[in-house]
Amino acid sequence: MKSFLKLKYVLLGMLATLFLACEDYLEEEFFSDVTAEKFIDENNADQLIAGIYANLRDIYKRYDINMYGTDVYSAKSMVQEFNSLNDYFGLSSDNGNIEDYWRDNYDLIADANIAINRYENQISWNDSNLGARDYGVAQARALRALAFYNLVQHFGGLVLDLEETTTIRSDYARSSEADTYAQIIEDLEAAIPGLLDAPDTGRFSRRAAQHLLADVYLTRAYTSFGNASDFDTAASLAEQAIGSYDIRSQTYAEVFDLGNQVNSEVLFAVQYGTQGSDADRTNTKHGFAMNSIENYAGVGRNSQYGASSSGVMPTPYFYGLFADNDTRDEVTLHRVLFAAEDASFTSGDGQPVDDIITGDTVIYYPKNAVDAAELADKLDRYWVYQPDQYLFGLPDDVPGAVYQYSSNINRINFPIFKKFDDVGIDGGSGGSRDTFVFRIAETHLIAAEAYLGSGNAASGLQHLNVVRERATGDANFYTTLDIDTILDERAIELSGEENRWAVLKRTGKLEERTNLYNPQNVDHGAFDSNIHLLRPIPDNELLLSDGTLEQNPGY
């Protein structure tokens, strides 16, 4: 935890982080060697709030912890290999993914606490600026709630540190999970009246907070300490967050158009950009769910696709969820990769050579299997991997074909993600596309799940079908409502966006669906519901607490 390690009195280190924020809504000056008491006043206090937002970039680059070990995402490795987060073998408290996620969220919490304390207790506000004070505190509390919610889903009860840390401490202890949820709800309910309906780009809006609070109530509704009204409350908040917006006013392709990042469906996004400092071009989302495509002749290391930035790959079950008329398939996936450079390919000594010209097809992943004759024809011109050959392994060579599977050094081949494509990238980094955190399509799916839990299936079906209608044109595709149907629709609509692990956990489906659909876990997974519904508290935090911070059971 950040506050374990250093004092928060001097602003120098914090101000350095402020420059990570997007230029679309922030204008900063750099101040060196000055303390908060001398520098922060009502005229520049918003820099404290901007600094909180900057933490979101690191948090929402931590894809693996939210994806591994689920039904639709697996570890990018051969099925025989082990990964502790994916297979629940040897999952330990020194896992780097877990440590990073804990630290990054607590960094945000620490900065939110600074802002709240300074806004409420140290800055002298004129009466004319009291609205700015209240707005700043509302943003800080909403963002603190978001970070606590990220953490509680993985770790259970948390250290509810709500004060600015000004001395070195080691007496940190965890609150109960029930108290943690109560604090998150308290922060959001206090924040919502002070947030704006239409804030500057990148700021937390009232509807974004309503969306988040709906999700919090929905998750608490499944717990032993939830209230009987939580499902109803979640549904009501989701309806408020949706408001009058009709997601059918934009196609799925338009929502993810790089030139349309600030659009009415997006309730909240982590901001990047191309015009500010180098730090504004550090997104890595374009490399999510990508294999080693640079090994394909003609693609190389400088292609439009970039390079992998995570260890995640989709499972065969994920690919099988897309119906033939689902327009999200074309938006979500690259089923054809094109050459970025001229190259030659040969299967080996004495074998035919294929000259690849920039723009040629290099590899094709058909949505539906092609027959033997078509396959043989295409393999004379480029790689083809059939749906049952996605992911790992070595398919049988096709006699006489130029492209022999045994000549491909990649043993992991799958359609890579397209929906996060970016420009000006440098391998796995250098992206400037915003990362969507909340979209109204997800709000509809939250509402569907909440109505299901409250026993109002008819209302739930309306929300589920409007999401499906935009993708397929079928307004009444679903006629019955159950949790597996909602989870499948979430997997398609929110691919690469949702915290899949947490959603499966809350619905009680993590163990069942992972065992059914995750290839590595099916082969050798070791999921134990008595242990693995919580992540281990990081070792370094336990050491710093002098024994007051308790580890989760089983670790």
C-alpha cells in the first residue's frame, strides 16, 4: 500500500503523476520543492483531483487478474503448461499480478484521501467557490469507491483507510467485507448529488456513479450480508444511469470507431491522447489477446496490429458464442491479418516459395470451417486455422500445400482482438485510444441481472434483448431469462472490457464455467471454492503490517 511506504506531506512526487492526465481536460504547471500548505489553494486545488484520475491508467492496464481463470479467457500457453492465476495451482501471495493490482488501487485511494482532507480541512474557500469544493470532494469519493470496489471483489474485506497518511504506520487491519461494501455505498451515495450530469471529458459523471453503485448493490445482493432490496435497488439505479439513451442509436462499430471515442454510450473512460506529453500515449489495450503475430512472414514487428501486451487469450468457447448474424464478430476480431512488408515464405528445403507483397493476406481464421478442397487451395497462398485449431497445438499438414503447419513456429494461433486497434503504436505500447470503463450496454446487462434476481424476468428480458437487437437486428431473440444467458451475452458485448473473474464469482458460476470451458483448467485445474473465491493478500503488505493484516484462508 502506498501509504505504508512513504509520507504524503510533500507534493513533489504527487505532482509528477499529475502530468499523466489527459490534456483534453487538464492544464498543469510544474512546481518543485514546495509543500501542500504553501502551494495548494482554491485556485489550483483541482490538480489534486486530476492526480487521482491519473492512477486509473495503471489500474486498467492490469488485464490478467480480471481475465485469467475464467470461462472465456485463458492463459496464452500450451494446454499442458501451468499458470497460477489461470489454473489455481500454486497461487501465492507473491504473485506479481496480484501485488500490482493491490498497489495501484491503493495508490488511487491514498491520493483520494489527500484530496478529500485538503478540500475539507486545509484549503480556505470563498463562498463563491463552495460549489467547486463540493464537486472536488464528490469526484474524490466516487473514485475512492471505485478503487475499493475493484479490490473488495478480489480480496474480500479491506483496510478502510479513509484519512490522509502523514506518519509512517504499521497498524493496518482489515475491516469485514460487509463493512467494506457499506463504505463503498456510503462514498457513492454521498458523491452522486455533487457530481455533474455532463462534466468535462474524462471526469466522473453522476450517471457513471449510478452505474457503479448499481453494480455494487447487484454484487452485494448475492452475499450473505446483502439486503433483501439490493436487487431492486440495483435495477432502479441502472435505469437511472441509462436514462433516455437508446444504444440502438449507434452501431457497435460506431461505438468503437477510433474517431468516436467520446460518445453518448460511454459513461466513463480512462483518458489518453495524441497531443499531450509522451505519457498520454502509453495505452496497451491494442495488444490485449494477441498471439506472436510478428512471427508470421510479412507481418513482422512493425505492423498496424502492434504486439502482445498481456498473457490472455480467448477460449474456444468464447469464439463459439458469436452467431453468424452477430455484427460484433467483425468489430471484435481480426479474422484476417495482412502483410505489413514484402517477404518470402517457404515450407523448407525444396518446397515451393510464396512471395508475399505488402497488403497480401497472411493468415485467415474462418468463423466456420472450410471444406478440404477450399482449405488446400487457400493453404497455397496463406495460413488457414480452422475453428477447432484455434489456440494451441500442431494441426496435420495438408500434403502438397505451400503452407505446411509444421513450418509455422507459432504453436498458439487464434483470431486476435480488433476492437481496441490504435494508431501511432510502438509494439505493445504507445497507444492513445481511451479505455472504456462503463458503457450503457453494460448498464442494460446489469439491469437484466438485477431484474432476474428480483423476480422480474419480463423487465430483465427487455434490457437483454435491446443489447442483442443492436448486434443482430433481432428484437425478441431471447424469450427466457437465466444467468447463463446473461453471462454469455456479457462475454460477447463486453469482451476485453468487463472484470470477468468478478462477474463469475458474484453469480456463483466461477468454478462451474471455468471447469467447463477453460482448456487449461479442464486439463489440470485445481480450483478450490474454499480458497480461490478470494485472492491472497500480497506478502509485502503482510510484512509491513507487523502482523495486524490477516491473510485470506488457504494461503
